[in-house]
Amino acid sequence: MKEKGKIYFVSDVHLGAPAFKNNHEREMIFARWLDSIIDDVQELYLMGDIFDFWWEYKKVVPRGFTRILGRIANLTDRGIPVHFFTGNHDLWVFDYLPSELGVIVHKNEIIKEFGGKKFFLAHGDGLDAEDVGYIRLKKIFTNKKLQWWFSRLHPNFALHIAHKWSGSSRTSKLEKKEEEFNVNNDGMYKFAQEYLTKEPIDYFIFGHRHEMVNTSLNEKTNFVLLGDWITNFSFGVFDGEKFDLKRFIDKEVS
């Protein structure tokens, strides 16, 4: 790693979520966070659900998010790799973000090594073997023929349908969030435990759950959930030696 270079991880910003009224405010806070890391970021990992919904027609992309897209382009223009993991809300990323912004898109989990440490990186959706309903739904969402038919719809109508689904999905998640979260019972945690029987990993880094967790799986491995930018405004950072899970302290509002 270069001197002072840090690896940053962030997930579940859900820009443009129809269930929230503070989208502009959250976008501005996220933009200020991106500004705050620009002097020491070596690589940035956007770990899924950065957008609450994203769909690209051949000639049309979703309206909005100009500040965020501009800042991401500024990072890649400086030669800083930006990795974009598709989540369950923005899995319909095709060629616009890589061609226009220069991001590296990942549609599946990857393993990377930083500072001699091995990182398993994924948004996390589909890794919970007990979430059979979503696994089936994801197969529908990623079906090429169904994607072709959806792209034939007029953008106004198609995005209306998508935002309705996204809003109902967000409401149901908020209701479930009232239940106390126990990481030991989580399907992604169990996935990580099982994966360790096949290959050693130092850090499992996931999003998806909207929970902040940094806990030990064993004496050599940590399991991390990155939180979100709805209530936690959280991110992960690896400085070459240790990983920290932090909340962004916004000087504009603190």
C-alpha cells in the first residue's frame, strides 16, 4: 500500500429512496464524506445499494445523484480505483457507470488482499441460505429476458413501478428492524463460518443488513457489517494494519 493510503468501504446509502423525505440531505452528507477521504484514499469500495434503485436504458439513465456521480468521477480521474458492488436495490447496473465514471463493477463476491490480509467482499444479498424467497426473487431480477421486457416499458412507468416496490421493501425492512439483531443467528454470519472451513479469510466485509457489526469469528478472522447511511452514516477503513468501523462526523451539522 502507498504511504498514508487507506482502503475505504461503504454500503447501503440508498440514494433517492422513496420511503424517505431527507434524500437531499443524506446525499449532501455522503458527498461531504467523499470529500473528506480524498487526500488519503487508496481505493474505495462501494459495497452495494448505493442507489435505492438504478436502471439503465440504452439511452437513458436515472435522474439525480449528480453530486455523487461527479465526486466518484473525480476519484477515478485521479487514478483512484473505485469498486462498485451491485446490491439488491441497484443490481441493474450495466455499462453506464464503468464507461462514464470509470468504476469497476462487481456483480458477485470477490477476494482481495491488502497489507497481507485477505478480505472477502460482497454486498451480502443471496448469501443467506435460509432466505429462499429472496434467492428466488434475485433469479427473476437477473433474468435476461425479463430485463429485456422491462426495458421496453416507458421510463416514467417503469420507474414508477420500481419505486413502488422499493418503497414497500424499505417499509418492511424498517418494521423488521424493530426486532433486536443477533449476529450469531444471521445467515451471512453462518455463511462466513462455513466458508472458513474451506479457505482462511482475515475479514468478511458485508453490507445489506443496515447493522454496524465488527466481531470476531475466531482468533484470526473478523466479521463486519458496514451499517448504512440512513441512521448510522458509517463506513469501514483499513490503514494497512488494522480495520476500523466508524461513523462519519459531519462538521456541517455537528
